[in-house]
Amino acid sequence: MNDRRFNALLGLAALLIVFVFAGFVLTLVVQSLPAVKQEGAAFLYGSEWNPVTARFGALPFIIGTLLTSSIALVIAIPLSLSAGIVMGEYVRSGWLRSLLNTLINVLASIPSVVFGLWGIEVVIPLVRNLAVLIGAPPYGAGILSASLVLAIMIIPYMSSMTREALMNVPAGLREGAFALGLTKQEVVTGIALPFARQSIFAGILLSLGRALGETMAVTMLIGNATRIPDSLFSLGNTLASVIASQFNEAASDVHRSAMMGLALMLLLITMIAGWFGRTLMRKGASAYGK
Amino acid sequence: MQDGHCALAMEQQARILGAPCNFNYENGGNHMKRNVLFRRGLLMALCLIGAASALNAQTLLGSGATFPAPAYTKMFDEYYKATGIKVNYQAIGSSGGLKNIQDRVVDFGGSDSFVKDTDFAKYPASIMHIPTVIGAVVVTYNLPGNPALRLTGEVIADIYLGKITKWNDKRIAELNPAVKLPNMAIMPVYRSDGSGTTFNFTAYLSAVSTEWKSKVGNANSVSWPAGQGAAQNAGVAGVVKQTPGSIGYVELAYAHQSNMPAAAIKNSSGVWVDASLASISASAAGAFPPDSRILLVNTNAKEGYPISALTWIIVYREQKYASRTLEQAEHLAKLLWWMIHDGQNFVEALDYAKLPAPAIKAAEAIIKSITYDGQPVLK
Amino acid sequence: MENNVFKSRHQTRAQKDRFFKFAVMIPAGIVVALLVLILAQVVINGARALNVDFFFKEQKPFGETGGGIVQAIVGTIMLLGISLVVALPFSLLASLYLYEHRGSKRAKVLATAINTLQGIPSIVIGVVIYSWIVVPLRSFSSLAGGVALAIVMLPLMTSMIHASLEMVPSSYLEAALALGVPRWRAIIDIILPASASGILEATSLGVARAAGETAPLIFTAFGNPFLSLSLKGPVSALPLVIYEYIKSPYDDWHQKAWGAALLLVLFVLILNVLIGSRKKH
């Protein structure tokens, strides 16, 4: 072993990783070509997904994905911002701070399938009772249940990123504001939040990327219906959940290829959301002059 | 100044935000000792893995139909006790089993829908169907008090078409005058995965309802006009069990094992029949084709249960493919032979009917025609 | 003399301050309450399933009560072992590459590849590994499952290890080089050990993350009612049994699903707490 060999080893490992990544994208693109060729652009906007008649329009799943992720965001943002503000502004030290941090970490590390399990036993009966109350079809499963649990799953990430963003507000700014006699609330809403808003927004985008790709909990709660959902209580499917349900039985070549096309779509939208989030986060960080 | 806690270390993004992390720095330590330890540990681990792989008992892998899964898992449990051979059966649905057999990633596939002649070309080599057990697709439901209900095929079809939406609809009430039906919405539950159970259920509905036949048809996966999907027989049973007002179609064993009711159905002779060993066997009492591909629904038998179904194990005729050994082929053939003979003793306790004599004869002939490199495997 | 306008403006601002504090504490409290609720449910429901059989017996046929999930416990340990053996060396080497070549264009390419891999939903990873390993080997296998999990772990571990490498003061390396130590030796014998606790943290978190993954295993490890130690055959795992059992109508299986969930959550908690307590020193 010498310097040259060591560097060669490092380079080899790096090359392999890049190849694996490129291979992923290539595999998905090549294997989804037959289906895309058959359907053309209708693959994206076609609303009929029927393996039996060999029609593969992914619109129901695209809508299901966007719907559940957006609703999850809408629910999670106020909760996460509040939790982040409490952790970043009000409880900055002491045992309570460690406790809250640990709690958030624990919530973040609970596996998706356990959330699905909890959702089946707790959330679905609740949503079913709600549906009965308001006269909607009382399935229990559906868009609302999946979105609720999805929201709980992304809260830890969003709140800790909010907390980090707030804690990075320069102390001088903050102290100066207090010295001028501003109340805590005025500092938070007038100084800290505006300063940190780019990073907070980045945190929201990254959590969105996570929600888009979430599979197990959604599959277990969304009801597996291949139609465009028309209400909160509708059953539906997301890109991830339909892959989980149908991949292992797609026997015809076109069906398999269509599955790969869905996987490619999922890859692309999570990549885009993640890329936006990371770029914003870098811009936010550089604003601090670090 | 933060104390350096990196929130959600799982996400590097927090770090990019600039939160410094104070890690512990150990001293360099005795690296010689560490290197030797590391190498020895790696060697030991590799030896363990190798030994473990070598020591593993012979196993067979199958996947597919959930319809016979209670019977199969029971059979394979007994087979393991009798012979020490582990048969790993993953119940993922008939379409899943067919796909896995097509990809040749399993030793055998299970399916309650037989492969049509026109679909043989999808498989890389010629496949054979070995019949194993006969079961019943029952209509189960979740109502307060779980009353015993009577339903006709047309009513069931109209429920799944979305035309009958309430439990106290008069068409259900007139069939069940003694039952106080609640004013609840009917929630049909169907298979979201490709299923042989669906194949048989929709075959029955197509036979008794012309509207069903033209609108929906008969296949492993259909476009269901109404209701909620669940995966596998277990999933449908699970959803029905937990959803008041729901109705679903499952294999009899799943309903019995979970104390769920099963509706009596009027068969083509006009007799109200409950699914039972007797009524299932009655529907299978007729002639049996030599390649064993037969549909038992809507039987003519007077006491036959109208949604009975045969299920098959699918294997390749020529077992020498993709580095399979003769030993593997022999194990497979022996398992199949056992399943249609001694294995049959375990199925009736689960309310599956044994294969009738003509079916066993046909199955024996089929198993004997499994070859390895051209030679029959079972002598 | 009091300035009434000033006083009332001050009061309104104070009121807003109190109101705001109240307004953020409530949702934050909801979050905490939710977490406690979920954990409590896992513990209470899961504890019911724990008995000796649960830990040492294999799966029973459909519908029968009794038996256990030893095949899933061992399967998870095995899959995590395989994925570590695959992922750790690559993570170390990739981190070292990023450390050695920081700022270069190639390092940026590697960093982009790793960052993007991190965002890939694990089900997509499972789908691709099915094509790459399961089909060519003509079998579902714990090897395929381990490789899929390794790809899940790799980006996370690499970024954390790289960060901890960067945190080592450059004076360590400079001192070693000044003493005439070859660069590769200095890195292995000084920089790596100095970041040992960061590497350990990265490994713990990677393992914790991989332990809970289900989606990639559905098409690779596949599942097995029997205990198996074979690299070439299908294997069970805790997340897989949770997924399978909760779908069924069997109360016994539901209980076991909660038990498996409890084991998983405990395992992941211990890994996280282990890291947390190390930090305090």
C-alpha cells in the first residue's frame, strides 16, 4: 500500500458509486421505454390504468401523490413551525430542551411500517367514524387517513429544521432587538422568522420530497383504488403505493415496463424536490456568511 | 452558542445549515492490535456465513395463490415434520405466483386461475398444472349480530355493480324475511391484487348476471365499479372484519378461522347451499380433464356450492433450467406427489375438500411427466 | 404622569406576546402528545405479544395461534449484517475520497450522486435490485435484500462520516506529514481513529434506518416462515412480518405485529440513545 494505491482504491469506490447511481437511472429509463412508447404522453395524463386492457395512464397516481403530500404539508406546517419555534426560541437550554430533542428524534426514527400499523388500528377507525358523522362513504382508509399519518411522519424533520434555522439567527441581531425593547413575539415574528425563512422553506421542500416517496404507511392506509380521488374520504393510490401493490405481479411486458415508468416518475419528482430544497438550504446557509 | 447537537443527524441538511457538531475524539490507540482483531473478526464472519449456507436444509420456494394458503401452510408444516424439508410458500396472489414462475425465481407457483392456451407463449418453457385442493369462495360480511344471510348470484352481482347500496334494500330483505337488516351502506371489498379468487368469483358472477358479464367480465384483475380494494385473501378478510357494513369474497377457511359469517347462495338447481365439505365435493364430482384445467363455478350438481374452485401448482415440465439440479427436481416432484396423497389428510380440517379420485389420477400422470434433462424425475 | 396611550400600546404588545407564546405552545404540545400516544400504544400492544415462544419459535400455518417470529428477528439481524458489510467499506472510502479531493469537480460529481441517491424512495431501490440481482440469480435472496438496504444506508453514512472527517483539526494531519508519515498512513492511523465516534454514530444511524425499511425487502428478501441463514434464499424480517400480519384477519397475528413493532422501535431507540449519550461526554 502506498499513496498511489490508496488513492486508486478511493477512486475506484467513488467510481463504483457513481456507476450504481447512473445504473439506477439508466435501468429505469431503458425498462420503461416500451410502456412510454405505447402510451406516449398519455402515460402522464391518461386517467385509465387497466393492466387487463393494457391501458396505462398514470394520472390517478400522480394526483394521489400530489394530493396526499400537499394535505400532509398543510397539516404539518403549522404544527412543525410551532414546535420548531418552541424548541428554537422558547426552550433553548436545560433538561426540557434535551427531552424535546430526544422526543423529536424518536418520532423521526419510527419506521414507516409501524406508522402504518398504528394508522390501521387508530386513525382508520377515527376517520371512519368521522365519515359516518358527515355522511361520506365510511371506508376509513383513504386520502385523509394517509395524509394524516404522512403529516405526522414529516413533522419531526420540518420542526427540527425550523429549530436549526431559528437557532442560526445571529445572536447580535436578536440581542439588539431585545435591547431596543421588542417583546419576544416581536423578535420571533419580526426578526428571527423573516431571517430564517429561506432555510425554513428549504426544510419544507425537503420534507415534501420525503412525503412524495413515502411508501409503506401510505400503502397500508390509502385503500388501493385505481381511480382519481374526488374527496378527502375517497380511496386512491400514490405512485409509491401502486408500485408496492402491483410490481410483484406485473406479468406482461408492458405492465412491467409501466411499473418501471412509475418508478422513474417517482425518482424524478423526489429528485427535483430534493434538489430545490438543497439549493435553497445552501443559499440560506451562505446568507449567514459561513 | 449551540451545544452542538445535530438534530436529525439522519438528514445531512441540518449540518449544511451550519450547526456545528462536537464529536468525541479518541486517541489513535494501538492500531496494530486493532488491525489484527479486525482481520480475524472478518475471517470468522465469513466462515460463519459459509458454514451457515452449507448447513441449511434443502428448501423449496413457492409463491402465489392466497386461496389455498391455509391448507398449503398446514401441509408444508406437516411435510417439514415428516421429511425435514422446508417449503417456503409466500402467499402473494395468483398473478404474483404466475409472474414469479415466469421469471423463474421460484420452484413452483400457486394459482386458482389456470393459464389459458393463448397465454402459454408468455412462459419460456411449457408449464403444467397440478391440482391440489378444492375450496369455496364465500361471501362474508360485517353486520351487527352477524346474522346468517341468504343471497342470490344476481343480488351479489348488483351489490358489486353498485346498484344495491343499502343493506335493507328490498331485494336483500325479501330473501331474508326473518332478519332485521340495518339501514347501513353496503361497502363492497374486492381484491386489489391479481387474484385467482377474483377469477373464480367473477366467473360465477358472469355466469349469473349478463350485465356483469358485459360490463366487468371475468379475469384475475377487473375494473371494479364500486368498493374498496385490499390485498390477498387475508387482506379482504381483514378489512371486512374491521369495517361495519362491508361485504367481501374470501376463501372459506379465512371466514371460519376468523369467526366471520358466510352467506348461503342459491345454486343453479334452485337449492340454498352453504359452503361445506359436502357441498364443495359435490360440485367437483363430475368429469375431470386430463390436463386438470377445469372451472367448477355454477355447478350443475344439485347440492353443490356454486362458487367452488380448484387450485393448482404450476411447474415447468422440463426441470433442467437456470442451474437447477436433479436433486431439486426430485424434491419438488416428491413434494407434489405427497401433496396429492398424504397431504390430503390435513385439508379437510380446514374445510377444503380432498381431490376426488379422477383428479388424483390426472395429477399423478402429470407429476410423472415432469422431466429432468428429458428423463422422468419420479420413477 | 402616566401616558395612557403608551401604557395601552404596551399592554397590547404584552398581550400579543403572551397570546403568541400560548399559540405556539399548543400545537407543539399536540406534537409531543401524539408522539407519546404512538409510543404508548406500541409498548402496550406490543408487550402483550412478548413471550418465550415469540422469541424462539417459527411461524405457524395460517390461522393457527402460537408460534413466534424468530425467523424475522434472525432475518433482520442477518440483513443488517450483510448491508453493513457492503455499505461500511464503501461509505468509508467515499468519505475519504470526498475528504481528499474536496472542491474538485470529481468530488462534486460524487457528492451529487450520493445526495441524489439519498432522496430515492426505497421502493425504487427494491425494484431496481429485483432486476439486477433477483432475476439473474433466479432466486429471491437475503443477499439481494442486504444489497438493497446497503444502498439505502450508503448516502446517509457517507455524508455523516465525511462531516466527521472534516471536523478533525487539520493540525493532526499536518503534524503527521511533517514527521514524515506517508499521507495514506496518516489518514488511516490518525484521521480515521480521530473520527471514530462520528463513524460509529453514522453506522448506528444507518443501521437504525435500514432496520425499519420494508419496501425494498418485498421484492428482494421476499419473506420466509422458516428460520434461514442462507445468503442465496429468501429470508424474513421484522418489518415484513409486521406488514403481512397486520393485513390479515387473525387476532393472534395482529398481536404479533405489535410485538414485532415494539422490538423494532426498541432497537432503533437504543441505537439513537446510544449515540445521544455518547455526545454528552
